[in-house]
Amino acid sequence: MSPNKAMVGCLIMDGNKLGLITNEIKSGTWTEEPLFNWTTSYEIRYVDGQHCIMTSGSFERLIEKGKIIILSFPATGVLPPSYPTGGPSDGS
């Protein structure tokens, strides 16, 4: 999986549960070496109403083991073009 690939909006199959990655959470801590350490986690919402937050390391490991399958990546972005963004309505 490419580190530059956007994961938010991906449709996944986690075991026998269909889910959608709804959020990417980045957090950091001060450490000795390197001075700052970033961790990325994903918030996953399942169609049965459950949700979980999973670190990117765990997510990638489960993909490698075949426990999680990515069904689709978002084509252009997470929001549909018709979604109101609060910007100008004249398209400029």
C-alpha cells in the first residue's frame, strides 16, 4: 500500500463485515530519537453500526494476512460534487 494513497473513503471487507474508513487520525509524541514520532490510525465504521479505531500498522498487517480486503478506493474525493461546502455557489 502506498503511503501517499488516501485511505479515507475506502470501502473494506474486514472478515465478514463491510466497512468504510471515515477518518484518518494523526497523533504525535515527543521521543528521544527521533525527536517527534507520528502515528496514524484509521476510524472504520461498519454497516452493522459498530466502529473501531485501528493503527495503520495493524491495518497493513491485516491486509497482508488477507483478513482485510480493500474493495474500492475513493475515485476523486470523499464528498460528492453536489455536497455543499460553504464556498461560492457560482462555481468561482
